[in-house]
Amino acid sequence: MTTQQRQGNVVGIITMIFLFGMIAFVTNLAAPIGLIWKNDPGFQSLGMLGNMMNFIAYLVMGIPAGMLLSKIGYKKTALAAILLGLVGIFIQYLSGKAGASGVWVYFIGAFIGGLCVCMLNTVVNPMLNTLGGGGNKGNQLIQIGGSFNSLLATVTPMLVGAMIGEASKATITDVNPLLFIAMGVFALTFIALLFIPITEIHKAENVKYEKSPWAFRHFVLGFIAIFTYVGVEVGIPGMLLFFLADTSAAGAGLPVATAAATAGSVAGVYWLLMMVGRFIGGGIGGKVSSKTMMSCATLVAAILVVIAIFIPSSVQTMMPAFTGKTFVMAQVPLSALLLVLCGLCTSVLWGAIFNLATEGLGKYVPLASGIFMMGVCGGGIIPLVQEQIAGKAGYMASYWLIVAGILYMLFYALMGSKNVNKDIKID
């Protein structure tokens, strides 16, 4: 590899890592803002609906994004995604000016934002995996990129929670400053990316596909695993946020005036631990296989969630929290701490699943990446189902759905990820 090629790879890696962070910023606006709409009389049991709109966009955009990747390349696909993100955030801002119909305007904005992050994910993951050379090294780069993703995922709910203050009195206009910042970042990123050289990979105009990614069993099972994973990743802190912010919930015990801010910061610790976990994953990813990493992480996560379900909410502990004005040690249910600790486990699963599901796909990787992104809609569907279970059986009981998802991922790591279709031509 020449010096120029190495420099191009470094620039490409840094750019992809930054885009990875933007994915988290857009995605993690949805659940905290859901606290505002959850207090709307017509949407009391649908606080996760905006989150679902964000993720259901993956189902719509996944395959088109993969096709774009094959036709116009990584850079142009990323530029188109950033423009969509700018439009989506602007529409969310307009929802604050739409009066009674504002919630529907917001849902449209959340959906368009989802189209953006789907396209960015389709670009970032195969790019980092390939620049790392696939295998353990490819997974390692995805974990490093995921660390920056988790950093912004940590900050976003904290900022939204602080701006909301008391959820029962908040409106969408309370988070306008954050939306303005988001629009500014998207605009600057678009301009910067225009001048950044990106080495194109997997781009070929006359590639003949004898099969499809669906012909690979480990990819199909991996698609189910990513659907499950994103639902678990979002559902754990999302439902915890609602539980802690619900001052009528037995054992939560948070002051009404600061409940939303405290809940947002406690849930934010989950994303902070995901960042820590991804740093660790990035450090050991070159030596530890994706299969081993995923097996250990899912086993520990299952144990933590099951214990959290059975511990009474009256059993409490202290956790750092931001009330909107100052940092304090807040008293929260011990189950909240156990669920937050799951962030260390879920942190490494995205990269591991993507790595295992696309291993050995060769020329099918761009198409597989697009299809793979369709599975991310699980991040909208599973939390919405979990919210309905919580409404009928209680917040902690809803986490049995999360346990089921984690156990499926453990199965995928141990058995489902084996490539049994090595006879298919991939070059």
C-alpha cells in the first residue's frame, strides 16, 4: 500500500467515525423528546411512537440505500444522507409552530431523520469494516467508531432532559436550541465532506449477482439478530427513562420538578457505558473474535436484566444525575443501575453482528449492508411493543421481551453465525 493510499484510508476512517457520531445524535433525540409527546392527552401510551418513526424509516430505506451505495458510491450517498438529516431536523423544529397538529409534523421529521441515519449506517459500517480488512480488525474499527457514536448518544438525552425540565409542562419548543445546533452541524458537515477525498470500495458498475445476500443463512439469521439487537439497545434505556420520569411509579421517588432531567441523565449513563464498552471492544477487537465477544456480552446482559426484573423497586441505590442545574447523587431503584450496566454489554454487539453477518459475502456486501439496515427498524418496533407491555403489566415486566431478544443473540453468536454457504461465488 502506498503512502497516499494510507493517508486516504486514515482520512476515510476519521470521516466515517464522525458520521457514526451523527447517527447517534439524530437517533437519540427521539426517545427523550417522546417524554413531551407522552404527556399529550392523545398520545399518553405512545411516547415511543416518534422513536418508531425514526427506526421504521430503515425498513423503507435499507434496500434503496444499498443500491445507492453500489451505483453512486460512499461519498455521494453520505452527502445525500446529510441533506436528508438537515431537512428532518428542520421539520422537527417546525412541529413547534404547527399548533395542535405539531405532533404529526414531528413524526414526519423523525421519519425523515430515520432515512438519513439509515443511509449513513449503510455507508459507515461496510466502509470501516473493509478499511480494517474485515475479520477481527474490521470489527475493531467498527467498535472504535461506535465509541464516538456512544459519546453523542450519552450527551443527547442529557441535554434534552435538561431542556425539558418538568415533562408535564414541556413543549417541543423547549428543545429548539438543540435542534438549531443539529442543523448547524449537518450544514457544516455537508460542506466539509464535499472537500474530503473518500476512497471508494465495492463500487462497480457491471457486477453480476448470481445470488442475493438472502442466500447466505448466516446473513439471514444476522438480519434477525440486528433487528433484535437495536430493539434491545433502545428499549433498555428508553423504558428506563419513562419509568424514572413517571413520578407516580412505585419506588421511583424522583422529585416532580427534576424527574425528566434526572431520568435523562441516568439513562445517559447507559450510553456512556456503551462508549466505555466500545473503547474496550476497540482495544481487544483485534485479538478477541466477534463470536467470543458477542457470546460473553449477551450472557452477562441476560443475567443483569433478569436480576433487575426480580429486584423490588423499593430497593434503592445512588447514581450520578444532572437535574438541569447541577450534578447530584440521585436515589434510584437498584434495578435502574443494573439496566444501565447493560450498556457495557450491548456496546460491542452492533459491530460483532455486522462483522459476523457480512463475513464471506464478498461482492454482496453493499447489497447486504442495505438489507441489513432494514433490520434496524427493530429499534422502533420492539420498544413500542415493550411500552404496550409496560402499560398492561408494569415497567419491569416489560423487560422479559428484552431478555428474549438477548437470548436469541446468544444463540446467533454460538451457532447461527456460521457460514454454511461457502459454495456461492463471491468475487
